[in-house]
Amino acid sequence: MTIRLAVDARKLTDFGIGTYLSHLLAGLAWRGEYDLTVVVRPEHVGRVTVLAPEARTIPVSARGYGLAEHVALPAALWRERLDLVHVPHYVVPHLVPRPFVVTVHDVIQLFYPPHGRSIQALLYLRFVLRSALRRARRVITVSRTSRRDLIALFGADPDRVDVVPNGVDDRLAERPPVERLEEVKQRYGLRPPLVLVVGNDKPHKNLDVVLRAFHLACRERSLPGQLVLIGAVGGDHPLIARAHRLGLDGRVCGLGRVSQTDLHALYHLSAVLLHPARYEGFGLPVLEAMRCGLPVVTSNVGAMRDLGEGAARLVNPLDVAEVAAALERVLVDDALRRRMIEAGNRRAETLTWERAVEGTLETYRKALGEE
């Protein structure tokens, strides 16, 4: 029996959800039992064609977090003969015309709202999240931590919340050629050993502590090398100006958003991944770094503890001195580095995108089997 499935992929180029959607669409593409329709922004139709060549695409230009999407998405799906809709984000319009599964990756925006986010916007997000949890046939989340939050804080039905962890691309384990690594190093002006930070500059990413810990390690522990920030921190970011005032000229690099191939190379060029976030739904950079054979220093709370325990160096994300000491220890203790690399690889080998897709398909089956 063919299942007519629609996936809302309007966030295909978003940082974390975009990675999730890309692998989900690619995994669904070769499943013969699914007739796949993908809702996508007009400028991303070509990306979907590469990921899932046989899928039907429906362009929808409505942006997220606005009233327009509450009309545009249901209208796009209204004439489709669908069995199930999968929305990978908790803003699910009330008029979606078919049973749906929702993926709630985290509740970061409610715990750590972006700078300037109004009270009205936060109330709106709380309302739509509770609504999505109540109306969904099934709820997917990516960690035990997120599941606990959805149940304890937002009243989600425990019997309808499935934990399906994210995966990691096995190709990350392949070390790029020496020539490629040298080209990336020269192009960005990098001077190893590199302390790599991957993510945006939202409050929960804790970049203030990142910079203070690196400064402390340089000043008191003579830490060599550079701090390299990838994501929203470019060369003109205020954090770079602050690093200059701290006397870290040339020691802190903001590369902004980079290509996937450059990110792959940067993982393999680096000496340690630093990820002391205050909260994460999953912490995908932690898993990616482990697959690349990169030691990880991350937080001892929530999903990062779940993912890193026994494989990463866990630290209090609010303790600058503890983060600085962990950085120095991982960089100078070769035996510790080897143990962390081996343990990280073992952890990463258990979490694949193939497994994530299979878990998602199981949730679809549960949703379709419910009355």
C-alpha cells in the first residue's frame, strides 16, 4: 500500500533543522511505499530535486513565525490527497487538512529567546507549541531531555512522544586530502592548534563564556593556537571586536557560515570542539565532531550530557575557569585525547541518519494506525 506523505521543508536551509530535513528527504526518496510531496520555498526547489528526485514539490513563499503561513501551508495542501503530513517544527497551522506528525527539536526559543524577542512573540510560540502537541497524532523529539521538557513543561502526552535521535553522516569520518586541508587553512589564515566552535550566536550557545574561557586559558595557561567560530559570527561581529579589546588579536577568528565541505575540513583541522551551550535539544556539532575523530568539551547538562557522557569532557557551562582548564587538559594530555577520540567514534557509530529515518518511519506507522 502506498502512503501519500507530505513533508514541510520550508526550513531546508536553516542550521539544524535544515540538516535534519536534508537527510530525512534523502532517506524517504528511495522508500517505494511512500508517495512523497515536499512543501518548499520557491528558491529551494532545486535542492529538493537533488535530494528526492521523484518527489512532487509545492512552492510556498510564506515565512515562518508569521500569520501568512497559517493560511499558505493549509492552502497548499488542501487539494492534495494525503494520508499524513510531517511538520518538522512546532508552528503547525490549525487548518492543516490531514493528520500530522510534528517534530519538536527543542524549546530553546522559550528558555533562551533571541535578543529583542517581544513578550507577545514568546506567548505566541508557547500557544502554538501547546496546540501542536495537543493536535498531533504523534510527536517526534530528538533526545530524552527534550522529551522530559515537553511532558513536564507543556503537558505533552507521554504515550505519543517518540525519541528519535539525530544521526551523523559517516562520510565525515573520511579525512580530506592533505592538499584540501592546507588550502582551507591558508584561505582562512588559520594557525593550529584550533579550538573549534560551531553554531549560531543565540543566547543559549554561551559564546560569552567561550570567549572568556579562551582568554583565561591563553592568559594563565599559555594556551596556543586560535579560537575559530563558525556560524553566525563573522569578522565584523561584536565578539571579534571584544576579543581585540582583550588583546587576542589574530587569536579569535569569526568565519561566519561556511560550506559543508569547508566545515568537514575544519573539523579535521581542529584540535578540539568546544560546545559549552546552556541548553540544546540534541547538540549535533558534538556528534559530528566525534565522527571526525575530534575530542569534545561540552556541557554537563541536558542533551549534551546524554550525548557526551563517557565520550566527551563534560563541564559546567557557567564556570569559565572549569571550561578553560578542560580546554588545556584536552590539548596537552595525549593519552586523554586518544581515549576521547576512541570513545567518541564508538558513540557516533551508533547514531546514523539511516537509523533516524527508520525511527521516523516507525512513528509514521504508529500515527497511521491510530484512530
